[in-house]
Amino acid sequence: MSLRAWGLLLVLSGAVFLEGIDVAMLAVAVPAIRADLGLATSTAAWVMSAYVLGYAGFTLLGGRAADLLGRRRMFLGWLAVFLLFSGLGALADDGPTLVLARFATGVAAAFMTPAALSVITTSYPEGPQRDKALLVFAGVAGGGFSLGLVTGGLLTQLGWRWVFIAPVLYAAVLLLAAVRLVPKDTPWEGRGGGFDVAGALLAAGAMLLLAYGVVRLEHGLDGWALTAAVFAAGLALAAAFVRAERRAAVPLVRLGLLRTPSVYRADLGALLFVGAFFGFQFVATLYLQELRGWSSLQTALALLVMGIDAVLAPTLTPRLVARYGNGRVIFGGFAAAAAAYALFLPVGPDWSYAAMFPTLLLTGLAFSLAYGPLTIAGTDGVAEEEQGLAGGLLTTATQFGSAVGIAAVTAVHGLAGGGLDGFRAALLVPVALAAAGLLLAAAGLRARRAPAGRPVDPVRETAA
């Protein structure tokens, strides 16, 4: 790739790195924020949940907006919004202002991230060059989260407001570079006859309600009636959205894309993989901090080995994809994930770090093998005018996956009575999710098997 192509990739990858490091740093800083501002437990929980709600609720709309309204416009505009509301978080002196800032930041990420992904898939030619770009993008995303844990621990020592100030400074640098490097594009709206406002409202409402229902799952059986009602309302709006799209002259979402095997397998696979990953990371963090009494910085340093994917994803994974194809590499990623989480099941009250290390290393390896190829599979072969939509669907799946994984392990931990027994029971969730993903990947490989006598091109084989 040319120097300018690498510069564009660094800017776009920098945006997803910003999103990952922002979430990870805040996760470490929440206890300090709660103590300093005197927040109630429920308000402190919403500091994290509001971001998830905004992100998951608007990602589908954000991806399609990139196609219809312009990828450059959406990326630059929402990166600026991300910057502004991160600044509001740094200035917040009460819980409601902080929750509002986090919700708005999540909405900004919901529009910014799919736009960045669609700029990649439309700026780099389909084939090895695009695959390389997507694998770098995915590796940087994982590295942002891993490094964010350590960075958050260090910045919190200076004061929790630095957790918000640092993303503001970083986003400002990205914005200046993006103005020069992100290519101009022609919005698709004028070619299709307008923007489906009704579909947009129904999609946003459905996703918000379903995301809120997933967040409520972590309460277990407490308030189950309200949780069920939220899910029912979300599903009702989703059904109304499908009916509206079938009747719309120019639908917001072409429903046929959802029936494309490579797309729905990749999206479901991403949901399962990310759900297992975040579920395990959440359980491991609680185990180290609550049961073992480790500090947030000690915990972050212990989990840092999972960031090996930032090195392997852009170096080793492209070679494996070129030789074996996406489907087989994804299968290997799910196999490594299932083995990693299963190895942690017999965790004891005084396990040494050496006993934990194989699981943490395998988890990072699994992320490097599965996440990037799933990104390739979810966007490969999709028409240019729907690349934003494909990216939005994939990002929606990952956001719902992270919310489901964390909510499920939290609920199981509580139902099992907490303590060590609760942690062991909760670990069954990531094991089950990874095993389900392994079966899905195996089914995808069988479905993509070529007829007898017909060779398969492993580079373009994208089974998920």
C-alpha cells in the first residue's frame, strides 16, 4: 500500500482504538468516580450502561447513515461529537451529567465506528489488501481495550477526570489528520429517492429497547416482569420495522442482506465470540479484585497479555487467512477460546498467576484468530452502497454480544450465590458461548465446501 493508504488506515484504526481504550479506561475508573462524586450504586452502574445503550441502540442506523449520507461526513462529524461529550464527562460534577455524556458518547461511537469500517471496505480493493487492512483494524481494536485497562489504572492515579481528558486530546489529533486523509465520497441518498425516516425511528426504538432489556438481564430474577415487558416492546417495534421496510419504496435496510449466509453467520459468530470474551474478562476482573484483593492496576497488568492480538492480528493472521481461508481460521479462534475458558473453570481461591497465564494467552490468541476474519466475512462480497449497513450490522452484533456476555455472567454469578462458586458457575457462560460459536463455524465450513472436483480458493473462502 502507498504511504497515504497506510496513513488513512492508521487514522481509521485510531478511531476504533479510541473507542476501545475509552471503554476500558472508564471500566477501571468507575470506583474512583463513584467515591469522588458520591454516586449511588445504580447511578454508577449507569455510567457504564448508558454508553452500551447508546452504542448498541444506534449502530444499525449509524451504519446505514454512512451509506446514505456520506461516510466522510459521518466519520468526521461524529468523531467531533465524541470529542465534545468526552470533554463534558471531564467537567461533570454530578451523576446525571456524567450519564448523559456517556450516552451521547456511545451514540457518537455508533455512527463513527461503522463509518470507519465502511471507509476501509470501500477505499481498499477487495482481496489481500482489504483483508490486511481489516485485520490491522481488528487488531488495533483489541489492543485498545487491552491497553486501556493499564492506561486507565495509571490515569486514575492522577485523577479520574484524566480518563476523559486523554480521549479528548487523542480525538483532536485524529480529527485533524482525518480531515486531510479520509477521502470524499458521494452520498447514496440522492440516487435512491430520500431517507427512510420512519424506518430509522423504528430501528432506533427497537434497538434501544432490546439493548436496555439485555442490560437489565444482569439483575437476574429481580424485576423480571419489567425486563420481559421491555423485550416484548422491543420485539414489537422490530416487527413493525420489518413490515415498514417491506413496504418502503427506498428501505433503510434491504432485508435480503440479512439472509446472505456469509453475513448472518459472521454477525452471529461475532456476537457469540465477543460475548464470550467480554463475559470472561468481566469474571476474571471480579475474581482478581473482589476475591483476591488485587488493585485495579495489578489486575490490568495481569490481563495485559490478552493484548497479544494487537501484534498477531496484523502479522500472523493474514498469513493464516491466505493459506487456510477465513472459515478455518475462525474455527481455530473459537476452538482456542473454548479451550481457554474451560481451562479456567477449576479456578481456586489462591491460584498463582502461572496457573492463569495459559488461559489469558490463549484468549489473546483466539481474539487474533477470530475477530479480524469475522470482520472480513461480514463485509466480503457486499455491494459498495451497502458496506456501511454491513459494518453497522457487524458492529451491532458485537455490541449486543458484549452486553449479553456481561449481563449473563453477572446474573449467573448472583444466582449461584456469589463468591468462588459464583465465579465458577459464571465461567460456564463464556464456555457455552464459545462452544456454540465453534459449532456455527463448523457448520459454515460444511456449507461452503465445494462440490467434488471443484477447487476452493482459500483466500476468498469466507465461511463464518
